[in-house]
Amino acid sequence: MGESRAKLSYAFIGSQKLLRVAELVRGKKVQDAINILKFTHKKAAKLVSKTLHSAISNADQKGNIDIENLYVKKINVGPGMMHYRVTPRAKGSAAYIRKKTSHLTVELEEK
């Protein structure tokens, strides 16, 4: 049984938004997962799709894995670090805008 994985780090999207799309493809066959992501109108769908294609390419590079029998074994989403922006406020003070990032890991396995 062959495995392959791909990881996307510090994606500029919140982890809850990414997790909603990741739940759609968890446990599905690779071709079904690609079709689901193609017709999902979310920014996270594009990020998950690119990471999924990267994991498929990694499996292809190993050579002994049949790509037709791959399925999404695990898909993990975790919070990354927070990026801060500063915006001016009243009376010369400043406020921080918090920009969230996420980590995404996709693991594929052959049935």
C-alpha cells in the first residue's frame, strides 16, 4: 500500500473556512474529490485542490502507486501564525488588524 502527502503552510485564510471545504473531500476517491472541489465556489476549494494535485504528483513520482485507486486518507487543517496590520484610529492611536493563516496537510493512500 502506497502513501503520499503534500503540505500547504501559512495560507492566508482562516482555519475554520478551510476546514469546511476539507470536510467535503475527506475519505473520498481522488477523482471524486477533484470534481467536488471544481464546483465548490470558495477560496478554500482552490487551495485544497492545488494541495491535492500536489499530493497526486508526489504519488506519481514514487512510481509504484496506482493513481486510479488513490483516496484521501487524511486531510488535516490547523491554525498558523497571526499576521498583524496597523490601521490609524482617533487621537493618534492605532488598532491592529489580525490576518489569520492556516496549515493544510493532505495524505493519500492506495486502496
